[in-house]
Amino acid sequence: MADLRVNICGAAFKNPVIAASGTFGFGREFDEIYDIGVLGGISTKGLTLEPRLGNPTPRIAEGYGVILNAVGLQNPGVEAFVREDMPFLRKKGTVIIANVAGRTLDDYAAICARLDGLVDLIELNISCPNVKCGGMAFGIRPESVKEVTRAAKSALAATPLIVKLSPNVESIAVNALAAQEGGADCVSLINTLTGMVIDIERRKPLIANNTGGVSGAGIRPIAVRMVFEVCRAVAIPVIGMGGIACAEDAVEFIMAGASAVQVGTANFTDTLAMPKIIQGLNTWMDAHGVKNLEEIRGCLTLNG
Amino acid sequence: MKELHVKVLENVPVAAGVNRLTFSLPEAVEGLRCGRFVNLSVGDGAHLLRRPIAICEHIESSVTVCYQIKGAGTRSLAERKAGDVLTCVLPLGNGFVLKEEERRVALVGGGVGIFPMISVLKEYGGSGKKFFSYMGFRTRSAVCCEEAIRGGSECAALVTDDGSYGEKMNAVEAFFADYESAKPDVILSCGPLPMLRALKAGLAARGIQTPCYVSLEERMGCGVGACLVCVCSLANGEHARVCKDGPVFSIGEVEL
């Protein structure tokens, strides 16, 4: 049995496999299928100060090897999360990462202050491309990445801060550095790539929001490249994600330098994807004589 | 709810653009019931989303679903052969439940919405309830399952939009034309949104208070209630998840 444990900013993960925000709710539904306590961590559905209804439907579409979504941050609000979902998640014994979003710097600071000390980590969603005001605006330019990171960080005394980076930018490495300068303790990437699918019979975009975030196996090479670039650029830990569907995919991200990985779309294709990835990591590491993740983290050598 | 590997036993056309797929279950599954659905993989690796499809019929060891071949995903699903293995999460959703006192049951189905109606006929056949079925199809070539509909019903009307088979009308028109003689205790319906809207408006216009339950269709992500992709609006302004809170709702509680 390989040692799959990883520590990120003081949070002890039993393995590096984390449910990605937005695909897993607050864990209750998947817990009906398997004990979600086996997971390294769970990044919650994106939370806002007030409840939000999100976008009109359809909210999802497909491309070859990818999906697009535009849910638009539907969530019950941070208070309902603290009241109803935190006690459940705490009992599961997995690392709780609260994914948070806002429309203004004050929103970000307020929601971080509310969750400070309650959750294990906070993940700042500055890149959700679906909400017209907020979201994307903070995540595009390095100056605003730094600004929003600083606003969130200033509201936190106990809980470390992850900044989730958008790939729809000029340089994700530059934005990662901006997050680090703003006080981020960790960065996670990539959020979805903005895309569009057209219903040619109706001559309209298939998703009600017109555009949606592209995710799934088809985007994995882009995500691996970006994680590699960011790992080279920053000194803080990096959590990688983008199209991970099996243990070997996860190993790629770790070799590119990621400390842990998140799994999103694969949960739709296979509800047991994450337990299988955890098991598969064990098997792969044992077969390759790798005793712990440190041995392979960032071990990549580039071709001459 | 279980995640299982299921084996295709049959995947054949039953009407123009509609396939019937029967798969065998590797183990016993509890809770298979009319109006619930399965989330079935397409089985080609390119389509990451499963297809949520209503249960049409189930016996102990197998489940039958019928689906419209509409886009690239269902075209690919139609290529699966007997013996192929797909993955499936089932059973999902709440389904239709008939109360003891609901003896006269009206079924109003349109297009692929007829299949959940057939699941009701199959499940409650022999229960002593009387079924009054109103099934609408686009055209003659889309008509299917006539035997199951007529055989399970006290009275059945199969109609088409273009009049090429049965009367030229839709299922809702057929239902209201027969309402006084059917006098149902409950109405169950599934079909395209315009059809469900017409049903709701028709009930309101006639002041009919009979309980009415509709099964909704929506593009889904996870299918288990986690991702909030397949929501519908409720009359109270909140959202409900079609996959988990539905797909069956009281017609008065949902915005159509």
C-alpha cells in the first residue's frame, strides 16, 4: 500500500483526490452511492452570501469528449450551508473546502469572514465564466486577481486560502503569481474554458446562457500544460484539475507538479470515478515502486 | 440507487426514430417503479454524459427503456448491439404513485412521453384500476406500443398531429374530448412542454380540480441531484431538481 497522504497548507488529506466544485453538491447525493469519507477532500458547490437561483435551462451540453455547463452559481447561500451541510460534512471525515464567489470585493471579504475557522480551506472562485457581474471580471487581469485575493485574505485569520484560476486569460502563470502576491496560500486550476455549442436546427446556442464552461477528458492536455506552467512560476502548492477520469490522468498532473487533484466531470460519467481513481493510484504506485506522492511530484523532465 | 454494468439484450427500432433498449441487470435492484428513470451511458467514450431515460417496463432481471434518436449521443446509443455492456445508475427520481382511492386514472402522453405512461399501465395492470389513455404521436410512422396501450386501458385514443392515424388532434385535445365519460380520479401526463402547458391551461379553463401529476424532461448532468443542472421553477419561486425532486411533480406546483 502506497502512502497517498498529502498535506496542503496544514490541511491533512488522506489522499490527493478532491471532488471539484459544482459537480458534487455538498456530497449528500454521492454519499448514497459510496461513503464519501474515502475522498481526500470535497470542494463544495460555489457559495455566495445570499441564495442564488442561477441561470435558465438548458444548463448543459456536450461536445466530443467534453461537456459545457452554465449553472450560474445556483446555491442555497452561505448560511444554509453552515447550518445544514457543514454538520453532515464534518461527520464524514474528509477535508472541507468551501468554494466561494461574490460580485464585489466586499462580498468576497464577507463570505470569507463568515467561513473563517469553520472550514479547512477556502477556494476563491474568481473565474466562473457564467455569472455576468462578478466572476470573470476578477479572474481575467492579474491586477484584479491580486486585488480580490488580498480582499479575501484580509478577512481570514484561521483558514488558508486557495485561489481557483481561470484558463481564459493571457497568461495563467502571471495570474498565479498575482494570486501569490495577493496572499494566496495555494492555487487551483484550471476552471472551465469558455465555449459554445450551436443547435443548428434552431440556429441558437444550445445552452440558455449561450456560452458555457467546457470541461471533461478533452481538455486535459490544456490543463496539464497550464498546471505545469503555474507550478514552475509559483512557490505555493498547486491543485490541478481538468479532465481527470482515471488514476493515470491524476499521475500526469502530479508529475507536472500538482500537490493534489480535483475531479469533476468524471463524476457524471461514472459515479464511482473518484473511489476508482484513489484505488487506481494505489495500484499504479505499488506497481511502479513509488512509496509516496513526493517521489513523483514535479518529477517531469522535459525533452531536450 | 446503484451504479451497475448492464448488458444490452436488445436495441431495436419500435417506431420512426425511436428505439427500444432492454438490458439485463447483474444483480437485484430495489425500487424499480413506473415513472422513475435510469441514467444510461452512451457507451462510446466520446459522450461523457449519460442519457436519462424513463423506465418503460421492468421485470426482476431486466429493464426496458425507449428513447428518441435525436442527436449524436442517441445516434451512437442506437449502434449498441446485444451483448454490449453499458454503465447505468438506477433507479432515479420519484416516479408515479397511485393512491388506493384513485380508481379511474387518465394517462395523457405525447411523443416519447408515452413510455412512462406505459410503465404505469404495466405496473398497475391487474390492480383493478381503470385506465383511460390518450396518446398523441406526430404521425403514423411514430405510432408504437398500440397493443400495450389498448390492452391495458378501459378506453384508449391514439391520435396524430397530422391525422394520418387515428383522429387529427393532440393527446390533450383527445383527453378533454373524453373527459366527461372518463371522469378520472387522477391524471398522469408526460410529453413535450407545450403539451403539458396546454393540459394545465385546459384544466384551469374548465375549473377541473382533479389531481394531476406531470413528468418533466430536462437536460441532466449527474442525474443524482448534486450538480443542479436540471432544475425547474416552482410556483413558490424556488427551484427543484428534475432528477432528484422529480421528474414527477403536481401540475400546480411547477411553472411550465
